Amino acid sequence: MFRPPAAKNATLRDVAREASVSLITASRALGNPSLVSTATIERVQEAVIRTGYIPNLLAGGLRSRRSMTVAGLVPIISVPQFLPTVQSLTETLDQHGYQLILGQSGYDHAREEKLIATIMGRRPDGLVVTGLLHSARAREQLRKLGIPVVETWDLSERPVDMAVGFSHLKVGSAAADYFLGKGWHRLAIATGDDHRAQKRREGFVAAVGHDVPTATVPAPSSLALGRRALAELLRQDPGIQAIFCSSDALAQGVLVEALSRGLRIPEDLAVCGFGDADFSAHLEPSLSTVRIDAAEIGRMAATLIIDRCNNEPVSSPVIDIGFRIIERESTAGSAGCVI
């Protein structure tokens, strides 16, 4: 069978010729854009398009020991609360010439360990992880590799390297104090089974001073699981006054199930979520929730990685971004009052 000869791949020298720049200028425009002017970068990028040049990132990485990639691990990419983090992480890295490679661990520590081993084989310049790394093997492997690592959406006094997040124990405690301050004492929790959600439950129960009815569902949460959770909680205690949910999606399901049973929100049942998803303010009634600046987590994580890659000092390897309770109609608040 006749096969046409393969087209000759364009080289960086072809790009330089097309852009009317030197070979080293073309290389800098693509690999280290901070060293050349914006006009030169645009001219070289246009030449790349015209010539069809595809950089050999592996060969370049072997020479410079830089892949210009950062790996990011999230439990589930579709979870709304993580999306702003991924977006700001991507955008901040891109502004400095880095690209994000995303992996999905699925709330499975064993899968997370395998995923890290696979990604590390690609030699990224840094790693950003949602949550804390619990695998001793993975932690040791990352320390030996010596690349910058940022654990996010949680805090630890002993991170693998750096951390940007907040205390889930304090979130749970603050939610309990908020409910008790409203005069509600028959409290309950609808929660996912993941580690971070369970830490929030721990903080909630500690602040209340005794155990409370709990419905635990598999992560990631959903509206359907929220409806199931409320049904379970009402079986445990039909007189529940207020429920703290481990996500806004779970809280939405609780609201739907409550209304289907003829319960008034918040007169018969108050509900508070976690994450301040974009739909939370637009529900009927609007959902009170715990707001986390997810975009700032991504921006800070990217900045820490970039600073380390540039051998610049990091003033604080552990950054607590805090949280706020946003009071809305589901707990008798006005539209978006910050507590």
C-alpha cells in the first residue's frame, strides 16, 4: 500500500527564521518569556502558528531540567467548590509560562498514591494537592524529589512542604456556635465521608459538647444524597431544629426534601451549607453557608510554586486564608449578611 512521505516537522530554527529573530531569542520567547519583549513574544507565537512548530517539551526539559508544568490533584473535578481554585491556579501559572496537568484522585488515598507516582514520572516542576497527603510513602517520595509541593484546602503544622488553606475543625466549631447563638439546640449534621468533612463534624460536636444526629453519605455530595440524608436525620430525631451540611450541594438536597415534606425554612428547620457555591444565593430560600475564598487558594498556591522554582524566598510556608459564615434566608438572615 502506498504511503505518502511524512511531512517534515518544523523546527525552532524555522520559527526563528519566520519571525526574523535569532535562534536564542525564539527559544527565550517560548521557554522564558520574561527575558524578551511582548512584541517579540507575539511575533514568535505567530511564527509558531504559521510554521506548525510543536515544541519538544521532553527534550527541552532534559536540557534545562524544567518541564514548565505543574501537576494538580483534585478529588473530583466536578465538585463546584474546587472549580475556582483550579481556574485561578491555571491562570496564575499560565501568566508565568507554566501549564497545569490535572489528575483526579476520587477521594481514594490508594489511588492518590498511584496517581502521584505516575505524575512524578513526568517530572513536573511542582505539585498542588487538594487536601493533605496522608500516604507516608507519597510524602517521603515527594521530599526526596525535592520539588515544591503545596497542600491546599486544609492546614497542617507539618506539611510536606507548603500549605494554603484553613482549619476544618474551626469551621465546624464556628457553625455550631452560630446555631447555638440563634437559640437552636436540637442540631444535626449531614456530611460526606471524606476526611475534611469529618474534621468539620468533629469541630461541630466539640463545640456543642455532645454528639448529634448524623447522616453520613459517600463523597462527592449531591442533591439526591441530601434528600436521603434529611430523611435519615428525621428518623433519628423528628424535632431537629437546624442542620449543618458538609457541602452546598448536600444542603440543597436537604432543602428540597424539607420543602417536599411541608417543612418551613427556617421556621421549622434551619439549614447551613459549606462552600458558597455559585447557586447558593439564588436558591429559594437562599442558602446560608460557609464561604471559602477558593480562587485565592489557587492564586496563592501558584505563587508559592513559582517563587520556589525561581529560588525566591517564601515568607510563610503555611498560609491560613480563613473563612466566613454567610447568613441568608435558610437561617433567617438577610440576603448575604457576613457573620
